Amino acid sequence: MQAKIYIGTLLVFFLGCQSETHTAHQAEIAERGSEVMGFDLDRSTHIFEKIEIGGRQQVLSDDQDAEQIQLIQAHMQEIAEQFSAGNFHGPEMIHGEHMPGLHELMMGHDDIQIEYSSLEEG
């Protein structure tokens, strides 16, 4: 059975920080993320949802800015193509080579079906 990952737009959310170390780590991830993703993370919401057949990732523009939406859509389409080819360099750059699940994604990418669709908001 193939797992499916639906990629629409991206969400990164920061819930209450529990320590200065945690806050510093999140700041590092946000900095690397903005370099990899190419759009303004402070003006976007990233939603990751586990669904019965896999997962769904959405990134939405918070301010409905047309340029921001175009950048989000371009990035999401690009990572859908990269993930389909087994290229998970982007998440590795953001989260590090020891990101939980990264090795399994790389080794099992042939069993994962990636589908991209654009959203009005991102």
C-alpha cells in the first residue's frame, strides 16, 4: 500500500516555548527555513495534518499578498517534485540530517505518492 502526501502550501507554527534553548532552536529553524523556502515565513501559516492514507501539508499566506502566494506555490510545487524523486535535501537543510523520519523517507520514497495542488491562499 502506498502512502500519499498531499502538498498544498506550508505551515510552520510556534507553540508556547518552554525554554530559551527551545526558543533559540526554533529561531535557527526559522532562519534556515526562510532561506530554503524563499517566502516570508512570518506572513504564512503552515499546516501539517495526518490523514488516514498519509499526510497533508498546506502553507497559507496570512495577508493574501499575490507575490507571497506565488512564492509559496512555486516552493510547494518544487518540493513536491523533489520529494517524488527522493530528494529531501530541503527538510534536511532546515532540520538537520538527524530529522526524525528523514532516513525512512529517503529509503522509501518509491512507495510514497506525492500530489501537489495549489490553493487560493497559497
